[in-house]
Amino acid sequence: MSKSIIENEKECFICKNPRVQKHHIYKSHKCRDIADKEGLWVWLCPDHHRQVHLDRKLDVAFMRLGQRKFEENHTRKEFREHFIKSYL
């Protein structure tokens, strides 16, 4: 498992609860392996993990955050090559 480039602590990204699950920001099968390799995931507590899967705005907010972090070391063109489209 790669290290998240979004957070350093193993705690919920939203509420800091230590009881967490790994949330894959980019879920499609084509993108998931690349996202895992690049560290584009966060820890979420069970409540927030359920919430992000039910709340499109929160889901997109995580995709935007992931893209911004990716683009710190890569180009937008590279992001689009891996993840199909830009969220920014």
C-alpha cells in the first residue's frame, strides 16, 4: 500500500477519528491502480466514508483535492491521461 500524498496521519481526514477505512478518491477500475500508486487516497471514519459515497459534492471535493496534490509534481495533461478528465 502506498502512502497517501494528501495526509500523513492515520486518522479521519474530516473529524480526526482514529477508527478509519481507506477511501479511494478515484474509483473506476482503470484509475484506481494509478491512484493507489500515486497515493491519491485518504483515511475516513466509517461515518464519513459512507457520507462521501452518498454526497456528490463531497466526492468531487476530494477529487479536486487529489488533482491539486497530483499536479504539484505532474502536469494537468498527465492527470487527464491517467484520470480521464480534469476536476478543476
